[in-house]
Amino acid sequence: MTDMSTLHRLASRAGVQLTFWDARGQEMHATDETLRALLAAIGLDSPDEAAACRHLEALDERQDAGPMPPVIVARLLGDPLRIGPVALTEGTAWRLELEDGQSLEGELAGGIITLPPDLPPGYHQLLVTDARTMIILAPSRCWLPPTLDKGGKTWGITAQLYLLRSQGNWGIGDFSDLVRLTKIAAVEKADAIGLNPLHALFLDTPESASPYSPASRLWLNPLYIDIEGIPELRADEATQALLAAPAFKANLAEARSTPQVTYARVAALKLAALHSLHRHFAETATEQRKHAFARFKKMHGQDLRLFCVFQALRLRKAGLDPAMPDFSSIDHAAAHWRNWEPELQEARSAAVDDFATAHAELVDFIAWLQWVADGQLAAAAGIAHDLKLEIGLYRDLAVGADAGGAETWIDPSVVVAGAHAGAPPDIFNPNGQDWGLPPFNPRALRLEAYRSFIQLVSANMRHAGGLRIDHVLGLQRLWWVPAGKSARHGAYMTYPFDDLAAILALESHRHRCLVVGEDLGTVPEGFRAKMADYGILSYKLLFFEQDSAGNYLPPAAYASAAMATVSSHDLPTLAGWWAAEDIKIREDRHLYSDPEEGPRQRRQREADKAALLAALSQAGLMTGDRRTRGLSVQGGQDGGSTAGAELQSGQDPATPVDPDDLSLAVHSFLGRSHSAIAMVQVDELMRETAQVNLPATTDQYPNWRRKAAMTLEELEESGWARELMQTLAQARHHQD
């Protein structure tokens, strides 16, 4: 484009996309104001053409500054790897230091470094003169378990861990509840337990409960620890006395009885008990246990230490004593690291070291929490393996971390403070979405040889046989919203998909962990083909699997390289969708800017319900008397929620649709799909109507709080849950 302005050329060079195609197929253009704001966010402030020109020249100079790039990522496809052309003298010696300690040597020939085709996958170092380049060699595709690798099908259960109820937990689902759910699934020969992100949240602000806006994605949320599963408790008289105190027991009973997770109450109970247990551990633990804790700290080194120091600083700045937690008087402003003294805003400063030394016991306590949590998660994964779940635990990686969290404090250079990750306007969110999460800076990632991304993926594949990448589209492009601007006024930033996908493949094989990419939203052309090429499974939601005419796709039309399920944490359950509960919630809370939007959505929902019934009927499901057994969902032990009399057929309002038959038919339909994995949400096993999260809301809806409709003990005895699981399992073996 010969008439492109310097600003536009700079933005394009920096990776900002000038145009994109929206969900309605219209070409959209980023405004100059947006381009300037995003360029400023990555250090290329260009208020005028002259400034833009200077930055372009500087980028050119930087590119020519050295003969070798900081990192080279390649897939092992059986061919020699040729690097170059390299601007060095012919015959210049090079040495490749392999990850296992071996090395190869050679000379530059024709400006090219040629590496043999049989190199092992891994992180290697290429040395040429004074330059050192990371060479990342990856398998061609992500790992798959044997059944899926041979074209077979599996199934599993997904759950938000915190919402699980049991007779023994403390008002929030914990790792022992995860074991209970795994055992229930194993009886019906399931292969996977899908989980919400288990990321560490803020100890001083437990009510900020979204698992998708964590303090750090590298570490675990200690509220998932089962206190009574910690070995030291059996001999710890002081902690036993704390747990037996009338006030403590009353608070615990209240935490268990509430219909929603009361995070502050739960955190107060757990932190007090854990702090007491840690003191006992430090004084009396066996040498074996102490050595195990020391090995954990040594293995994770500085990364763990800095995270623990960060949490300790926040606790002290917020004025919270974990021995006697009181969340009623927290100083939230003081807790945010950007409001700390300048010397404490530098994670590796002498002042931070002094603080860590002065508060060594508190820092050690936070590290101990991570060790205990890691051990309990590892035990759950081990039980899943012993019970023959082929995939086992299937974890979830959030797209970003909170701006005030440990990730940004520890390494602020690799994220962008002046922009937030989000999504452009689409049919479901006409104003776009601003998730408030600082995105990775793609240039900074490359300069550090993708260390932060590698670390992130590895941490979340730990103790897992599967990993879901939230908003996997962000591996190729991510919608950046300038800080302080509307999400409508953003633009896409380009990311190095091939490099990041290859790293996923490498870590996938190292951890024997399959990868699923949540590829919903405005998907660029050809993106799903790229995912398939790298062995990243697609994410198929029944609600969205429709053709352009609104017809639901038949099971045979589902992609085989995919995981399929009915809904997600951001959408209504099947019963809630059928009853239009999600629309009613938005209407009641005045969340539609246009008063006609609610009626429009209801009309569309009726059409979708009719289309779903048609698809089920065409598949030989939901026909005859299976549609007319009744309207009500049974209550009591077999379910805590009801869909009510709104469960009417969209095809014929006079003909009732039995909700249980609808769920059985839908999951049989889903089970027959060609998708490699089919999942049933634990909400469906419990006949739940209320969704977990209502996107684009904060306090208008109890996001991430409502508890499960049944206890796990009730679920284990539920004939309905058994029938639904068996229906899905049997459908997995159905032959088209």
C-alpha cells in the first residue's frame, strides 16, 4: 500500500493489525487514536509522523544489530534444519550445546548453519562467535493418549472445583473432593476430570474469586487444600484445639451451610488453621517431610521465592495477619504493588531481599502452602491414574493474570501495562469485552526466548493429562484495549503462533498432556486448520454448533480433533438455556442496553430450541413418548434445582418436553459426535439451572460463587447421574 502513513507502517511493523473482519463479516479499521495508544503501550510513543519515523528507523537498526536472533523455534519434521542466511564470514565455527549436555560443532557454509535432522526435541543453545541463541526443537504435534492417538473416543466430567459440596469440606470444594469426584467417574469408566483454573488468587482479597483473574498462573490456590488431609494435623494439639473451639465450629458450620461460597469466611478459617499447622510442622515434622519440603523449594527456586515474597508483602501492606485473619479492615489500595514504595516495586531489589529476611517465617508459610497444595493435587492425579482414567486431570490455563498480581510484579517487562486483553464486539457482546488483564508483549517474549510462556505452560501441565488453553486465539492474535478506553476501540496484536504452538507441542510430550484450545469468538480464517496441524484439539460447544441457517450440526459433522460439551462456565446449563434463564437474568438486571434486545433474544432462543429438537429427532433421539413424561425436574437427593414449567418445546409450545429426557438425548447426541472427547458438566449430573458466571458483570450476579446442587455423597447415590453418565459412555461407542 504505497499511500500508507508512517504511523500505519510502524503499527504494522510492531504487529498491530490495521484491519480485521468482525463476527458479522464486515471489515473493520483500527483508528489512528487506537494505534497511537497501543504503540505507546509498547514503548513506541508516536504522537506525530516524525516520531513514528524515528521509531521505524530504530527498529530497523535493532534488527541489524546482531547476526543471530535471540531464539529460533522449529518443528522436527525429519529434515535438516537450516538457519540463515547469517551475516558472518564463511567458515565461522558454531557449536550446538544440547540440553542433555552433548554438543555438536560445525562451520558456516554459504551463509547457512545446517543442523542434522535427528536432533532430540528440547531447549538447546547455539553459539556463534559471541552470540548465543536458544534453539527450541519440538515434535510436530502435541501428545495424545493411546486411545485418541489411534482414533478412539473418550469422555469425562467437567467441574468447577470450588462449587463442589461434601460432608467434610469447609464450604468450598477441595482436593479431597476432587478425589471423590474422580472415584465416581471411574466407576462409569470415564477418562477425564476437567477443572477450572487452579491458579493462585490473592490471599488478602478472597472475595476476588474469579479463577480467570489470578494473582499468578504459576501457582495453586491454597483454599483448595483439605486441612484434614494434612498429616501433621493428627499430632497437632494446638490446631486441633483451634478447630474444636465453639466460635470456630460455628463459623465452619455457617461456611458449609450457605448456598454460595463465602470466600472471606472460608479463607479466614483455612488460613488460621493452616498457619497453626505450619508452626507445628516447622517445629515437629519428620525429617522425611522436612526434606520433601526442602526439595520442593529447591526445585522451584527463585520463581517460588519471589511469588511467596510478593504474597507476604501484600499481606503486610493490606494489614492482614494470617494467624488471625480479619478481612473487614483490609487496605486494598495499599496492597496493590504499584502503590508500594519505589524500592519494593522492584522484585529483585535489596529492599525486597531485606523484607524477605525480616519476614522469613511468613515467606516460608506461603511456600509451605504451595507445597501442601501441590502434594494434594499430585495425590489426586495419582489416584486418577491408578483408577485407569486415561487422561486423568484436565486443567485450565487462564488467558492472563491480574494487573496487580505477582506475574506483573516479578517480570513487568514481559507484559503490557497500558493495554488490556479482551475481545472485539460480536453478536453476543455488542460492546466488546475488556478482561482487565495485561497481555504478554510479543516482542518481549521473543527477546527472552519465550521463557515466561514456557514456564507458564509447564506449570499448568504439572499433574495433568490434559490442558485447556483459554482463548487459544491469543496465540495468533489478541484484542488489545488501550487502558481507559472502551473495548470497542481496540485492535488486534499479532503473536508468533508457530513458535508458541511448537512450544506447546514440546511441553505436551514432556508432560504427556494433551492440549485443547478454546477457539470460540471471532476466529480468523485458517486458524483451526493450524490448530489441527499442531495437534491442538478444538473446543466444541453444542449451543454454537450450527450452520448458517441455524440448523444444529449432526454428530457426524463434529470435528474429530476436538473436545465437545454442551456448555461452559460462561454460558447457561442446558436446563437454564431451555428455560431462557440467562435472558431473564440479563433483563432483570437491566444488562441489555436496548430494551428490544431481550425479546429478540427470546425469539432467537425459541428458534434454537426448535432447531435442537429437530436435530435430536433426526438423530433418532427425543421422539415419541420420550418428549412427554413431564415438566418438572425431580428434587431432593437426585437434584437441588428445578427447570420449572418453562421447559416448553420451541417447536410446539403446547407439547411439553421432559428435562431429563432432553438431557439424556442431548448427551447421547453429543456422545455420538466424531469429536475425540465428549464431556458432561457436573451441573448436568445435578440438574442445575443457574450458570456459574455471567460475563461482563461484576456485582450484578454472584459469579464463581454458587455451590453445587448436590453433595458428592448424594451424587454418588444418584440414579439420575448414573443414567446420564452411562448414556454418554454408551454413546461414545455408537457406530454411525
